[in-house]
Amino acid sequence: MRPALVVTALMCEATPLIDAWGLRPLRRSEVEERFQLFYGDGVYVGVSGIGKLRSAVATSALLAHLRSQDLTPLAINIGIAGCPAGLARLGDLILVHKVRDVATNSRLYPDILIKHHLKELPLDTHDHPVTTPPSEQALVDMECSGFMQAATTLVSPSETAVLKVISDHCDGTRLSPEQVSQHLGAVSDQITAVITSLRSELPAPLQLRTEDIQALDFATSHARLSVTQRIELERAMLATRASGKALPSEFHSILAQPIKSKDQRRIAFAALVAALRGEELP
Amino acid sequence: MTFLPLFSHIYIEDAAREYPLTEHILARFPKAQTISIQNYKEVFNRPRQRWEHQRQSLKLILAARRDSFLYPGSSFVPNFDHTRFFYTTPILNCVYGCEYCYLQGLLSSPTMVAFVNHTAFTEAAARELSGSTPAYLCISYDTDLLAIEDIFGYCAEWIEFAKSHPHVTIEIRTKSANIRALEHITPPSNVILAWTLSPDDVVKRFEHKTPSLQARLKAIAHAQKLQWRVRLCFDPILRVKEWQKHYQELVETTFATIEPNALADVSLGVFRINSGYLRTMQEQRPDSRLVTYPYHVQNGSASYTDAERQEMITHVSEHTLRSIPKEKLCPVPWQW
């Protein structure tokens, strides 16, 4: 199954998920310590702190950190949110299909492709706590627009999801950390079901293996390939891997020859691509 | 089935809400989640969209087009001897999933965009195509309008337009078998239903979600019975394994089922695509042998080599000419 990164604002939002999924803390690097990263069975949970800026920073840092380890996780924001009374009941788990940053009016849309049993609603991210019911028929929180902006710079909108538990009706209620954890804990099974569906149905983009990247690096330096040529060669290597084949032996024999002149480079590059793509008809 | 069904989510531009077609479409999908948007591009043009994910659960955007109602015809497609050659895009994207489709390279998402201000399109066409000089207008290039006629009704609207503009020939290109949707219309002589036909092997392997060859042929035969002008398009011809056998069978099966004398014409074209679109498709679909095949690139166009193209056109045209006279055969000009 595909790895997933869950970002919460508060430790008390993360705790019920960490308990439900039996996650353990990771402390291998500054990023992991700074954002209190937890891991188990392909799922990572990180804690950003309150506010859209902190959420954006944590999401960027954690996604970049995991991608540096050749992981391509889904990005999921989970937490509590308020809403006007009548829109949803306290304790309801909501799947968000539109995120609006109230300060800038920018709008972001997580794709919802997988079947689910949750109510869907839009969400507005505010810069300050909302203590009086808003006129918009939308959830309110303080992080989601930051999360979405950061996540969608690194992953596609279909690889993001936002799940919110209704904690208040914007009436000024202040929740203790224990109450927040109770809200999340009560819906952890539903959250698990959604995340499991996403992880199993949305395949990661095809990537080159470590040995392919080494071969690509060698070809680039030995044949002094241009940036464009390197990209085309990488694409041909991906196609080879996608068809379930190994790199052809000619690939290495072509690179065993000395490549000095521009002409030799052009010929070697064409031969490499031809060896990878082959002439077999589809 | 884990993925949500077709049009589970409908995004609606604020400017599109006032149009009757919006109401009609929403009534067809009462269970759809509706999401308000200000401009269709904020959903359609999001960066880093994954085509292969989104294709599993196609969404719909209802929008109002503000400009660019008509485009000059592309040099990649035949103009059938018309100097005034245009196409229009009442809908972007297609319910079918043909693996070779250029839309994968042209558009950033498979999400369908339906422009509900249809009158603005026909008014623009009336302005642009005024006078009596013959004009040719393709209305189903970036989509398959007949396949979704039951939902949108665009074909019927354009056929009405054709009736009041006899100098404009309208082509409705399709792979659909949905001729039933046009049964209630009296066919005008300046509307051509152009069916794309491919061998069964190609339909099964590369034209995902499209009707079978047999279903298309049955629809064509019915269209002929209803007196529609019909064009056959053996286009794109793909150089697949045993392509000679597959295309010979295609031609023979076709003319064994439908009446060749009643055809308007037959168009032939070998697979060709803008090389930039092909590069984008190769990034999106490294797993597709059809997309990653080493095509010959020349003047911004990717296709087979000249000799291969010549061989393919000759093979298919030879078999076709056994059933139709030469004057009814229209190959894409640059392929000869």
C-alpha cells in the first residue's frame, strides 16, 4: 500500500491516531524531532502547531523529508473544525471538498475519487479563532489552506485529503486537550477506513530504482548529455521499467565506448534511447 | 467498485448557474455533490494533476465560456476541400479513454468541462460563418458529443443551427453507438455523422470504455436507415502487431455490415500527434507501450516514418477501394 503522511495541528489531535494505529516516534533527524513525527505500517503522523503558516511549513518539510527517502506519500490533513449549527452535528467526521483561505480568498480543491460514507462540505480557513457563527455554510479551521497550499506544491490534488471532526458550533466553546482527543478517538475507525481506501487505490507514480538512477547519472556524465537528453533518457528508462523489463545489455555496452565529440554524443544518445525503447510494436 | 461514479462531483461556475442547461444537468445527477467555483480554470488547470487517478472517477465542471467560441481547423485533420474550416469546443474532454488521445497531452486534467451558454457558441458561429461561402465546422473534436447527447443535447442544438445555415457543413465525429439520441431529428443534408472505426483488437486494447466495433457498425447501419449522411474514418490507423491482418478484417467487416453506396465518404489517417503533446503523454503514461513507442518526429509532429505511413495508407486504401469508388476516399493530405 501507498505510504501516507497525516498532518495534525495539535498533539491531542494526533494522539488518538497514534494509539489506534500503534505508531512509534521517529527521532532520526531534526525534521522528525521538530514536527514530532510518528510512524507505523506505512503511515506517518506529524504535528504542525496552530495556524496555516505552521501547517504549511510542517507539511512542506515533512513531505520533502519523506520524498528524500524515495517515498511518495499521500498528504492528509486531520483535525477538529467548527461549523454553524445546523450544518453538521458535533462529533461528525467530514470530508472536505473545497478549502478557501478567508484572508486571500484563494481556493483549493482536494479531489474526492474514492467511495466513502462521510458527509462532504467546504471549509474556510481563518487567521483567528471563530467564536461567532459565520454566515458561510462552511466548516472553519485555522490550518487547512496552509496545508493544501504546501501539499499541492509537491503532490497532486488527488493525493490530498482533508478530514475534520466537528468540535463546536462557533459559539466560543473552549475544548480541553482531552475533549479534542475524545472527538478524534471516537471517529478513528472511520478515518482508518478512508485512509486505507486511499492508500490502496491511488498508486504512486512510477519511479526509477536506485540502480537506474546510478546508470542514468553515469550515462549523463560519460556521454555529457544535455539536460533535455537526460530527461528523455529517464523517460525511456521509466517506460522500460513500466513494461517489467530490465535495462537492456546494450545500454551498458554503448557506454563502454569512449564518447568525446558532439557527433559521438549524439550517436550514443540515440543508441541508448533506441536500446531502451526497442522496435517492438504495441 | 471503489471509485465514485461518473460525475459524482459537479463544479459549477457562478456565471453558469443562470443557464437552463445547468438546471437540466443537475436534475440528471441528483446525487452529485455540487461545489461552487468562480472560474472553471481554478479546478481544471490545477498544477500536478494525475490523469490516471482522475480518469477513474470523472468529474464535471459547468462553465460559461467568455471568448474563443470558434477555432481555425488544425492541419493535423482533413478539411474536406473547405477553405473556411473551423472547430468548436462546447465540451472539453471525453467520457472515453482512448490511450492514444491527444487530449492527454493538450489538457491538464481529464475532468470534463461543459460550457452551458450554448447560444453564445451558435451566435459566434453565425457571425464568423456569415455569407454564403461554404464552410466546414467540426463540433466534436475535443470530446465525443454523441456519446453524451442524452445528458447535454449539444448535437441537437448544432443540427438546428445547420438547418438555418445551409452553407455550413457540420461534422459530428464519434465512436459512440448512441444513434438513438438523434432518432427524433430529421437529418439535414449539411450534417455529417463521422464514425471512427478501429479493429476489434485496437478497440479492446487501446480505446477504453468505447463501444465495440460491432456496436458502432450497427449504429452506422441504423443511421443510414434514418437517412443521415455518414462518413467513415479509419483514423488513426495504428501500427500494432499484425496490423495488416487487423485492418484488412476491419475493412471487410465494415463493408459486410453497412451499405457503401450510401456513404458520404471514407477518411483515412495514420496516427499522428503534436510531438509536444506526445512528450507530456509519455510522462503521464510510461506504462503505455502505444504512447512510449519510438515515433518518428518531424516538423513538430510525431508519427511513423514516411515509408511506414505510406505502407499503412496503401494497405488500408487498397482494401477500402474494393468497396467504394476512389472519389469517395479522402486521406489526410500530408500523408500521401
